[in-house]
Amino acid sequence: MTIFFSSTSGFEISSNLSSNSIRSFCQNTPYPEACFDSLKLSISINISPNILNFLLQTLESALSEAGKLTNLFSNGGKSNIVEKQRGTMQDCKDLHQITLSSLKKSVLKIKSADSRKLADARAYLSAALTNKNTCLEGLDSASGPLKSVLVKSLISTYKHVSNSLSMLPKSGPVKKGHRNRRLLGFPSWLSRKARRILQSSDDEYDPSDVITVAADGTGNFSTISDAINFAPNNSLDRVIILVREGIYEENVDVPSYKTNIVLLGDGSDVTFVTGNRSVVDGWTTFRSATIGTVQKLPSLV
């Protein structure tokens, strides 16, 4: 008997698993050899020839390779890589953590057995793939004994990520009459408490609900970076950071584990964040300042 997946990925898998059937299946992926390496164990353990099982195995291979890359980042040491652009290694480390999180979230979505969540997994894996080129761009100009090892490990990891994405069922066509997300108002994930805070006037703010940043020292913090560092990690609730009138000469980096942060200012004409990094000064594009080196934080109204 043969199992068809024409309505999803277009792959065909024989119920009698063999090396040839695995190779035939893998020919439909971007990296067939990497696919075969991740699935050949299926033959010996007699795994059910189900595309989601194969997908989960490929994701496990991606996570395994990502773990090796994590060790390289942790144990490599700065002396083993020479950056031509400042921030190259930090870019790769931060992006790698995002990729790891995307892979783990994808596994959970797929294991939920909810077909509606497969689209979420596709979004996570698609986002993870963009991290590869950003890291490689910075490493391209770097040197040192660690460079070739990092590049090899990075490419190996993302081969499995790419294969995983190719195995995911494609999203179906949008049904007639389907409405796109609303561009006005609040998104559905914003809690009522957060909406109330965003809609309230300055005098209605509850200090316990808001972290205040003031350049003159009258707030909880005098820099935005200190406020972000203070915010809880992996928060499930919205963390409102109100940035009062002033000029903040800093580059604000929000790590991926600082979730659900909302930055609000006193107005686009009074609250300014100025950055001083640029590619000309040797920073990577990922970490350089924005165009004009000034970002304005809008007011509540």
C-alpha cells in the first residue's frame, strides 16, 4: 500500500519502509542527503511512514545540529574569531537563540495534531531561515580558526530547517469572503488591561502597571536599556515602558527573551532615541543605527 499526501506536500511514501523509499521521499526536499541522514533511522526502528513523523524527525535533527552550534558559540572564545565588523558574533548568537526557539515552537505546534497550527509552524521555520543569511553575511568578512567550523555547522543546521519547511503541508487557498486582519483598533492578543493602559491619559496611569524612563532621573530608570533589562524575561503579560520627554543617546537592543514589551513616548516631537552605530564605523548591518540615526517614539494619542 502507498500513502499519498497530494493535498499537502505532494510527497508519496511507501508503507514498506526501505532505504530506497526514504531516498525517493527525500528527493523532494532541498537537501536530499541531509534528509536521508535524518530519516534513515526510521528503517531500523520501523517508524510509521507518516509525513508528520518524518517532519518531526527532521526537526529533531535540526535541533541536534543546533545544539552543536550552541556549543561552538559557547566554547569558541573570542580569540578564535576575528571580526571585521563589530557585533558579528553577537548577531549570530542572538539569531541562533531565535532559531532554537522557532524550532521548539514548531515541534509543539506539529505535535498538537491541530492542522490549523501547522501554518504557525511554517511561519516559525520561515522566520528561522532568514537568520542564516544574516549570520553568514557577517562571518564572510571574519577570519580565524573558528570561522570554517562555524560556517559548516551553521549550514548543516539550516539544511535540516529548510527540509523541515519543505515537508510542511502548504496552506490552503483563502476562502472567498475571508477578511484580512484589521488594520485599525487593537490586535486580538492585546489584553483588556493593556488596552486600558494604552487608552488612558497620563494622569490615569497606575505606577504599578508601568515602568517609567526619564532622562532627568525622575522615573524608575534614566535609560531605556536599563528599563528593558529590568523587565521580566519571557513575560506572558504586556510590559509597558513609558519613555518621558528627553533625548536618549543609546542603542536599544531588545533580546528575544524580553517578550511582550511595549515602548511608548510622550510624543514624536519631544521623545527621541538616538543611535551612534553605523556600517561606516565597522558595525554589522544588523546592529547598525537606523536611517538618520534617530527614532521618535510616538505619544499615546
